[in-house]
Amino acid sequence: MNIIVLSILAGVIGMGLGSVVTAIFGSKTDKMVSIFLSLAGGVMVSIVLIELIPEAIEYSNTLIAVIGIVLGVLMVMLLNNVMDRISRSKQSSSKVHDSYSEFFHTEGLTNKKKGMLRSGMIMLFAIALHNIPEGLAMGAAGYVDITLGVSIAIMIGLHNIPEGMAIAAPLISGGVSKPKTILLVTVTGATTVIGAIIGMLVGGISYTALALSFAVASGAMLYVVFGEILPQALVSTKDKIPAIFALVGIIIGIIFTVI
């Protein structure tokens, strides 16, 4: 299957499905978002550690892999800093937020209809940027091994469902019609396709470039999991359910890599 088609399914369809769930069943709950994000986070960790980083080392060396991972982490931290400035968040980006409203850069915007609309648009932009490194991993992986590309596509699809839910809720509450909301959220997933194309192009330059793209995507995804998803999930739900589903996700990821 063409990697571009996979990126469309994972990014566009994944985000769109999340928005449909919110449009049908109403606003998201912290526990539901936490479960989906933790599950996807666990899958991310296993695929990154079992497949992406070893591939990066195989195609270059440990030093290139480490440099790429650090670059990936710094890239996501920079994106988060930019979004915190745009949303005028008063809380340090290094701290765990008190709720998913703050986690998705919407602190202080949930009391008025206009604020909900603005928060939804901010989230559209933020998650669109976050989808690029995920697409990068898919494109680079698919260039080498289509089976690995499919595994990453499934992981990204799982991850995008709760993100689509999170974007759709404030847009609908802010007065945007449900059909238009679904369309906007679905289009946001297109940045995954852009990342996949970049991954394929970079992967075709040289083995070093391919290894670097694997490593950068790995660093970005590891930071998202350990720096954002899991800490926020534990704080928001205040129980061990996120940890359990993260472990389930790791097991699922292991199964994907051996099939």
C-alpha cells in the first residue's frame, strides 16, 4: 500500500473520526481522552524503541541516532513554547497542567462562546504542527519497510482520534456547525501527509539522512509521550487507568512489530 495513502488514513481519517465521535456523543471527557492518549502513547514507545531507534543506528551509528533524538525533543519543546505564547498561557510549559483545557493550550478561554471558538482554532494550529514529525516517521519507515510503515500508521491513527475529539469540542461549543467542525478537523490531519512526504524525500537522500529522520521522529514522539501525554493523563484522571492502558499499548506495539 502506498505510504501516502497510509498517511491519509492515519492523519486525515484518524482526526476526522475523533471529531465525528465528539459531534455525535457530545464534548469529550478527561477519562476518555486519557485512555485513548495513554493507549496510543504506549504503542508509540514500543515502536520507537523496538523499531525506529534500532533502524536509525543500523543505517548510521549511535551518535547520529542520539543527535537526532535530541533534535526531535528540542523541536517539540520549541513548538510547545510557541503555542504557549500564542495562547498566552500563564503556566510554564515544563509543568503539568491542571486539566486538558490547559494541556491543549486553552487556559482561561473556556468561559465564553467566543473564547471556546478561539481555543479550538489554537488547537487546530497546534496539533497540525505536532502531526508533522509523526508523518515524518511514517514516511521514512515506509520508505524502508512498508510493514513498519503500516505499524506506525496504526499508532498515529490511534493517537489522532482523541486529538480530533479534543479539537472538535471547543469548536462546536464556540458555535461552529458540526459538519463544518468535522471538515476543519479532518483537514488538520493533512499535515501528517506533509510529514510523510518529507520523510520519504529525506529518506531517499542517503542512509545518514534516513537514519536522522528516524531519530528525529523518535525523539519527538518520546517527548510527547513522557513529557506530555502520560504526566497529563495521570494528573487529569487521578487514578492508574492511564498507566494500565499505556502498558496495554506497549504490548500492542510489540505485537505489531513481530507480525
